Amino acid sequence: MRDAIAQSKLDTIVLACTHFPLIIEFLSEQLPEIRHWVDSGDAIARRVAWCLQQQEAQPSPPATSPPPNIALFTRLDENVKALERALGYFDLTDIQALNLPPTKH
């Protein structure tokens, strides 16, 4: 992979996964020819904060008992279905999708 990057004459890499910034020092040592590293972590954090604010803005019924153990996802699909057993291990049996308005672009 290193050779492919060197041959392509790339000078910028976007760290598009949340865990990549954790290894940026290693990556920059391995790829010294890369001049620009774009960390998407701040943008992701802003989006998560916005999503949580939208969720909090929705009225909720008064609590009469402790809240259930809920696992929240941005969508429910086959990947979430595959996680049900593991989530159950942590007593996260109520699996829900966040009810978010569409984003404005």
C-alpha cells in the first residue's frame, strides 16, 4: 500500500474513520510524503452533538420508572440485527433508531 501511495503522488489523506486520529503519529511516520492530514473528528463530533440536540428537543413522556437499556442507531438494518446478541450481553435489549430530521445541504 505504501508503494501505491508513493507512486500516486498523493499529498493529502482524509482520516475518515474515527479511530484513525488515534494513530496519526504512526501514519505520518510511515508516510512522510503526505503533507496534509485531514481529521474529520471535529466534524463528526459537531454532527453527533447536533443529532443529540435534535433528539432532546423532542418531548418525552414523564418518567415513571428507570429508563430501559436502549441501544440507539441512526438506522436499523441487517448490521444492527447481527449485533442483537452482543447487545443483549450488555442488557441492551431495546434497539431503536434515532428519529432525526433530514440534514440540510
